[in-house]
Amino acid sequence: MIKKFKPINKAYKFRIYPNQEQQELIDKTIGCSRFIYNEFLTKTKEENYQSYTKYSRQLPQLKKEYEWLKEVDSIALQQSLKDLDRAFKNFFSGKYNYPKFKSKKSARQSYRTQKFIRSSGSTNIEIKDNYIKLPKLSWVKFVKSKKVKGKINNVTVSKSRAGKYYISINVRQILKTVVNNNQGELGLDLGIKDFLTTSNGEHIENPGHLSKYQDKLAKLQRRLARKEEGSNNWKKLKKKIAKVHEKIKNIRKDFLHKLSTRLTKENQLLVIEDLNVKGMLKNSKLAKHISDCAWNMFTTMLKYKGEWYDCIVHKVDMFFASSQTCNVCGTKNPKVKDLSVRTWTCSCGAAHNRDINAGKNLLKQGKLDLGIR
Ligand SMILES: [Zn+2]
């Protein structure tokens, strides 16, 4: 067993409770950050995109034109330009679309500010007990459900659709990892009934209380459909629905975090599938959408936690009929195409559980891709 130090970036998310004045300033800063982003994006329509340095030099002039920009955290405005810069770099790489204007209506309403140390030695961002000091806002109360470890890089302040405020504190942390202690290797098959099944035969179910809230959500949505749009009751219900949505999101995130941590810590190789190739036709659009989102989030978590814990996470791109192929002899059984077939026996005599067989095939294919014998 070798112990190793590994630097990582990590984000801590907490709910904050800003007072009335602070709420107004947060809303204003979010608005100003959006304004800066859109203003410079408009500029790039006339001239081609220049550079972050060039645009940030134009900020003081813009503040003279629009006095209200001076009221908010100036670092947030610079960060907004950095976001635009990133969006253009992504676009120029050829992998992303042309940057879009930021909308007041989008679900993500936020701004980001960065920590720095003044020459006097004081800092613009600080945590003391249940309070965080943020530029212009001063001390904001927050629920510190976890200890923040590491060096703070930056903080994102956001507002949810339900009108709640959050911070995400990005830190640089040194992780003590144990190298070569994780010997396992698994193929992971995504399911609808179970969240996933491993090639070892472990069935991992969705958290039980998730469906309770999903039922509640469906009920509320049916009620909403009967209300007059824009009425007070409609608005109230809309807010309630946003709250349940958030609850569901948090339950799922928590579940995915725990699972991805465990799997990457216990294994040195995980093989997952490319969801786009998997046919899940028998499911309603909504069910598919929900499971797609969860799977994408899960895949992202596995990837970065794999880096932390020295676990290779490999995605099998072009995939064959993983459920229909016998992992022992390779014979294809088209009858298994029918999703209701949960178990089957191959002509070679091997007895299969549908999902475990698929997981085993994934692992096999992944090892073949990577050249592991
Ligand atoms: Zn067989």
C-alpha cells in the first residue's frame, strides 16, 4: 500500500440566508454579471472575439456609462468576462456551439467571485462559524453542514427557481489517496427498475423515498393544470412544485455521490456504457429523461472521482447487444430483445440474469478496448 498526496479541486455547496438588503444586492449582482456577458457578446457580433485582457480593460469605461455597475462586486463582472472567454475558447475548439445570450429566465442564476489577499494581509472572502464574508455583501449567514477544508479559490452565489440562495465554495485540497489498494473491476449496466447492476451481480436500487416525491410531484402537476395560469393559486402551486423538484434533485445527487465514491474507491477499473446507444424504448419519455439525467450526472462524478482515487473509468462507445450476447460463449439470443425477459439460458448451458450478463459483457468489451488481458 502506498500513500500519496494528490491536489484536487472540490466544491462545497451550502444554503445561505441573506437578509433583505443582501438578497437585493445578490439579485443585482446576478443581473449585472448577465448584462456584462451579454454586452460583450453583442460586441463580438460587430468585431470578432478579441480577448479577455482587451475586454476587461474596457470595463472601467462601461462603468462610467452605466453607473449602477459600480454598486456590485467588481470581481464578479470580471469573472463574467472570463466565462465569456471560456465559452469562446470552447467554441473555437470546435466541440461546442457559438455562445448564447444569458437569459433572465434560465434555471441557473448565479455569479462568481474570486478570493484574493490584500497587501494588508486581509482577505475578501472568509469563513467564521456560520458566516461567510463575501465582497460587498459582508457577512452572510449560512448552514455549514460540513467543514470546509482546503484553500478557497472562488465562490459562486446562486438563486434557485424556488427563490432560495446558495453558495458553492470551490477549494484546492490535498487528498491522501491509497494507491493500488483498489483491486476490483466492474461493468456497470444502467437499468430502470434498479439504478444499476454490476457484473458482480450487485443490484443497486434507486433511493426508496425518491419515488414518494416523484408521486407527489405528479399530483401537484395535475393540480396545476386545473388552475388558471397566472392566478395567485397557480403561482403558489408553481413555487411548491419548484420546491419538490429541488428536493428530488438533492436526494438523487446525494445518492449518486455516495455510490460513485464507493465504486471508485473499491475498484481500479469501471466500464460504463454510452447511453445514446442503449434502447430503452418501452419507457415513457419522462422516465427516460429522468434516468438519462441521472446517468449523465453519475458518469461525470465517476470520471472525476476516478481521477482522485486512481480508478480507470472507461466508456464503451460502439456497443453491441450487451443484454442479448452470452458473456460465456458469445452467442446472440435475439429473444432477449424483449425487455420482459429477465433470465435466460444460453445454448452453451450458461444461465443468465439479463442485467448481470450485460454488465459482464461491458467489462469484457472495456478490457478489450483498453488492451487489458
Ligand atoms: Zn453461451
